[in-house]
Amino acid sequence: IATGQMHHAWLISGPKGIGKATLAYRVARCLLRYGAGTPPPAGLALAEDDPVFRQVRALSHPDLLVLRRPVDGTDRIQTVLPVDEVRKALEFFSLSAGAGGWRICIIDSVDDMNIAAANALLKILEEPPKQSVFFLISHAPGRLLPTSRSRCRKLALSPLNDADLLSVLSVH
């Protein structure tokens, strides 16, 4: 972020519950608040009363798109992330950034996409718009199309070992 050299797509993988989405939202808030080329705050933290923090928490920031399995007519979460949801990204990235900076798409999780959705995502990843970043959350990155994986920087998260966990707990 500090160098301004953000790759357009990040595949954040690791076990469920490890903080993949939390990391994606933290990076998104920093990019939306400061842009690339500015050193982010320590720990990527923004104050909860920061307008960008509040907009991202409410999923109302004009330059953030979050794609996840939709709710059907009976208020049940669908079993897959369908192609229609991924196509929302095509429309989102066809527009200019509302705040004039970065546009960010978080897909939580790409494991839930059907094959048509995976192919639609590949089309966007092959020709990424300027100043755009995708954060693809995955618990099983091997299930993503190999061509999509090849267009992403990979960031594999793993659980803390016992010594690191104790160190973190003693600091806080």
C-alpha cells in the first residue's frame, strides 16, 4: 500500500475463522481512506468514528462492492454465489470511483461460486480496471479456476503457533 504498487487481485486463503475477511476489510478501509502510496496506520487500524470506517461497516461506501451468497425470497441464504452476483462487479467497475480513488471488491467466498460465476470473475480479472482491487476470500483455493488463481497474488494465512499466540495475549 505504501509504495502505491497494489496488485489488482489478492487470493486470501486459510482455514475458516482465521481472519481472512477481517484482513480484506481492514486493507479496503485503508485504501479507501488513504489511497495507495501513503503508509497505512500501524495494524491497518482506523478509528471507529472515521467516516470511511462507518461506511465500510454499513456496506454503504460507494467504492466498495461485497459479493456473497444472496438471500432468496424466503430469507434463506442461497447455497451458491451465482453468476448474476458476480456480474454486479462488471457494472460496478464500469463506473468511476465515487470518491475519486480506489474501487474495491471483496468476494466472500469464491469457494461458493458456481462455474458460470467463476468464468465471469475470470473475465474481470483478465482485464482489471484501473485503481481496482479484488480480495478473493477462500477456504479451499485449489477449487478456484487455475487461470483465476494465476492472476492473483496469494496470501495464505495460517493459525498462530502457541508461542506467538501467548506473545499476542500477553501484549494485550
